[in-house]
Amino acid sequence: MAVQHLHEDLNGHDLGGRHLDAVHFDHCELRGADLSDASTLGAVFTSCDLTNADLSGSTHDGSAFTNCRLVGARLSTATFRGCKLTGSDLTQALLLGMSIDGGDWSYVNLRGAALQKHDLSGLRLAYADLSAADLTGANLQGADLTAAVLSQTILCDTNLLDTRLDGVALSAARVDGVRLDLAGAVRLAESLGAVIS
């Protein structure tokens, strides 16, 4: 399959329902573009601007959105399977019904994100900014939250079993009814100033 490389201004462009397999978008302008119900397989978006783009209902398998701007993008009911979103900014994005199956979302900006009841199990979120995000009822079992920022993050009834929490200040989050294994409980106690002997 030939790889197609695009370096274009596609602001407001209609890509809805398109199959974008093995396409490389490099520094493309896709502000307000329509990618609803589109599908990607092994596609790569590098440093693209997808501000206010519509990705609702889209499906992405093994694709990458690295260092992309997805501010205000509509990701409702979008599906990401094994995707890489390292360094991307998803502030103010609409995430209702979004589905994530593994992948690497390290260094993403999800500040203030509404992620209630989302299944984020096994997801790599190292160094992610989850400040003021609402993770009520979310499943983060087996996820990697190494050095993630959880300032004022809501962790109510959140599943953190087997979650990597190295370098995480759980004391900065709102914790209530969270599920923890022994290592997580120790991390929480230490973040609250307890000395474990």
C-alpha cells in the first residue's frame, strides 16, 4: 500500500466517511474539518491543527496523532484502538461516548476533560495533564499514570487497580471511593504525608 503524504491547508475540508489508510498528514491545517465517520488504519497526523474538527463516529486503528492540536474537537463516539496521541492537546474536546482500546497517550493535555465512566484500562498516560479532569467511575486498571498531573482531578469511584502511579501526587486530587491495590494505597498514604515503615 503506497503511503500518501499531505502537507496542505485543509481547513473546513470534508473528509467525512473517508477511508484514510496509511495517509501521512504532516503539519496540515485541518481546523473545522469534517472527519465524522471517517476511518484510519496506520495513518499518521504529525503536528496538525484539528481545532474544532469533527471526528465524531470516526474509527482509528494503529494510527498516530502526535503533537496535534485537537482543542474543541468533537470526538463523541470516536474509537481509538492502539493509537498514539503523544503530546496532543485535547482541551475542551467533546469526549462523550469516546472509546479507547490501549495505546500511548503520554504527555497529552486533557485538562478539564469529562471522562466519567470511560474505560481507559491499560492506556499509557505518563506525564499527561489531567488537571481538573472528571474521572468519576472511570476504569484505569493497568494504566500507566507515571508523573501525570492530577491537580484537582476528580477520582470518585475510580478503578486504579494495578495502575502505575510513580511520581503522582494523589493528594492533589479529589479522592473518594477510589479502588487501589496495596502499591496504590501506599502511594496515596505517602502523598498525604504518611511515613511507611
